[in-house]
Amino acid sequence: MFAGFNVLVDDKDGFRKYYKVGDEMYTNQKKAINESLGKYINPDGSLCERIIEEKWFPDINAHVFLSHSHNDLDFVISFAGWLYEKFEIEAFIDSGVWHNSDDLLRKIDNRYCVSLRDENGNIKSYDYKTRNRSTSNVHMILYTALMKMIDRTECLMFINTPSSLKWVDMITDDSATTSPWIYGELLASKLIRNRSRKEHRAQHNLFFEHADENYQNLEIEYNINTKHLIDINDYNLKLFEESAYEYKDAYDALDNFYLQNNIDTRNL
């Protein structure tokens, strides 16, 4: 990752016309992820971590990783469409991973974690310990895969809304999220290695965004901060868009975006 941004948008309506473009990208990403679900279970019931990491993001080329709350998915899809339509910047939308992880868990649990069936063979209950083990393993594998995606995308954009964060302390500017995936992604964006644009683009040319889960009865708060991310708002995005016709390609657009937000790109 080269740079991280804290996206604070008030006027979301202006992005709606790009929803169709973004939705096509998002649908293709989900399809690429979902097609390999059945290949992840070994004959003995164990998970093949190597295959999951290799196949989970097949042929997904992304310049930007979009971290967001599932409640903001419609806007995020529109925002991704805007990035591509205006600047040819391809965004990875992270929630597609967690949607498909539920399908993967269901396949595993229905096959290996059932403790009781009725007379017709319908599942009545699952084994608690086995179910916990399958969930923790799948989530760890997918979290690792997401970290690798953050590492290889050039920049991360966190869509900061009341759905993703809530203000905890007015004095210290502390905030919290109830999503462990948002917490993990923002923490990773702070700790993950910083790489130059040149390195990212060389890799991109050779090789080629939930982060949200809803708990009905359990809510855990994770204290986080976004001070390591650069705040961008409606004005910054409008300024970026005003010169869209001048940019030669996605890389040129990103370089200008960095400069507009006071990131020193000399020799980086």
C-alpha cells in the first residue's frame, strides 16, 4: 500500500448515476470469488489454505481497496463506478468476500458440523465446538487474503460514515466500530508495509475492495482511529473530477490525486 484515505462524503446523490458501472464490477468480483467455493474442502474435511488464497481473488485487478460498512454498499458501488468511469481506476469492494464466506461456511457446516438430523434428514442442530472451529478457520484465512489484497493495492479508501464508525469521545476524537472486519482492515492499513508507486505498478502490470458482519444479539466495540489516513471530502473529490479529462490513465489520475492531497510523490 502506498497511501490511505479517509473518505468523508456528504453529497452521495451525485454518485448514483455511476451505480450501474460499479455494480457490473462488483458482480464480476463476486462471481470470480464464488466460482471456486466448492474446491476449498479437502476429502478429509479440512480446508486447503493454499488453494483458498490462490483462488479467492482470481483475475481481480485493483488499484484501490474500498473498506466500508455493508449498510453503505449502494453508495460504495456507485463510488467504485465513478472511479472507473471518470479515471479508469479499478476498485476492490471488500464486502463481496464476506458475502461469499457465509456460503463457504454453510457448505462446510452442513457437511462436517451437523450433530442432529430429523427423520427426513433435515438438519436440526450443529456441533458447537466443531462449528466454532470451522468459523474461526474460515475467517482467519479470508482475513489473511484480504490483508494480502490491501498490501498489493496501491491505496486504501475507507468510506467513513455513521454506519461504519461512531464517535466515542469528543475530547480525544476516539471512535469505534462494531465491525471486526473494518477494525482489522484499518489496523492493517496502519501497520502494513509502505511500498512505492513504482513497485506497485510493476507488480500490477506483471500480475494483472465485509468488511462487515451483522450480529443480531452480540455487539462488540473496537476502538480505532483514522489519524494515519488522509481526510478527503466532497471538495477534494470534486477538484479531482474537474481535471478528469486531462488524465492519461488510472496511474496518472492517482498521481494527480496524491499531489492534490499534499502527498510528496518525488522518488516514490
